[in-house]
Amino acid sequence: MDDSVFCSCYVLISCDIVKGMSLFLPGLDLPVPALPAGLVYTPEFINSTEERCLMAAVEREKWNREISRPRQSHGGRHGPLPDWLAAIARRLADSGHMEEVADKVVVNGYAPGQGIGAHVDDTASCGGEIAIVSLGSLVEMVFAEVAGERKAAQLLEPRSLLMLSGAARYDWSHAISARRSDPVAGMRMARQWRVSLTFRTSVRRGPATA
Ligand SMILES: O=C(O)CCC(=O)C(=O)O
Ligand SMILES: [Fe+2]
């Protein structure tokens, strides 16, 4: 390889490592930041027909795509989950991905360029397992240790399932950068309209004691 090409590649790669981005570097034995414990990624959790049906169900919600990251809440204090979400919640438990059947779901819509800031999901109202099903577009989710410096990233492909529990749920924040493309195999992949379904369980509080 011409030295100047090698140098510019090396600088780009070094910057990516410093930023903690995920890398796919065939033939180069460079460290990739470790993912948080408790993060389990499953590609193709649903099939493409199911994805289309779920997208159609979501579209019935009449999204306002003009507002930043529109979202809809189902279940929990809003009542029982609609059938199309209850079926996925049941499948998450039956397939062993979740210990409990999720009773609430947030549906997030993202136009290209929209993201979600770094956060840890509310611990007072949500249990220890979070399941995110992605529809429509690939996106990179970034993770940052709350009481440390470590960072990591995971590509979320359409139809995938991301499970967060343990350290990944409580000790690391997760975020999606507000930008129009994501790094894939050394290239940039343009985002499309993306919808995520985030399944959680309500924390049930016992009766107050005197
Ligand atoms: O859209 C996603 O994949 C993540 C959503 C999320 O983190 C949340 O609603 O708390
Ligand atoms: Fe979240």
C-alpha cells in the first residue's frame, strides 16, 4: 500500500478508536471496544413479513414526522397492550429473551438525522430488562459507562432485537447520534425512517408501610 494512503487510514482508524466507535477491520488486528456485560444482540429476531406488518400497525398511529422523534406509549398505566405488541411481548418471554412478559412499550419514530440523547432508562418505573426491536433502518447505538470512561457501539439492524440487562441496563447509558448516516464496514450507510419498539416491565411497588 502507498505510505500516504496507509497513514491516512491509520489516522482515521485511531480517531475511531478514541471515540469508541465500532470497527470492522478485516486483516487488521486492532482492538474493538468491548460491549457492556448484559447486552445481547440478536439479528433477524423477526422476519421481513412481520416487519412490514408491524410498520403498518405503527403507521396507523398517525405520526407527526415534523416533530423531533415522535413517540407513542402503550400498556402500563395506559391499559393493556394492543394485540400486535402483546404478541411480540409474549414471544420475547416464550423464546427466553425476557424473564417476564413485558407490559409496556414505547414506539419511537426517527426521521433521518434524528437521534436520542444519552440516558439510562428510568429505574423507578421500569424493571431490569429492556428489549428493543428495530424496524425500517439500520442505526448505530452508542454506549457510555456512567461511572467510567469506556465507550462502545452496536449496530442495530432492521428486524434485530437488542436486550439490555445487568450492567448494560444500569451502569451504561445508551444513545443514538442525531446524524444522517452510520459507519458500516468502513463506509457510511444512509439512514431511512426508523421505528423502534422498546419493551419494558412495570416495577410493581408493594403497599406503603407505616
Ligand atoms: O430507539 C431506540 O432504539 C432506543 C429507544 C430508547 O432508548 C428509549 O426509548 O428509551
Ligand atoms: Fe432507552
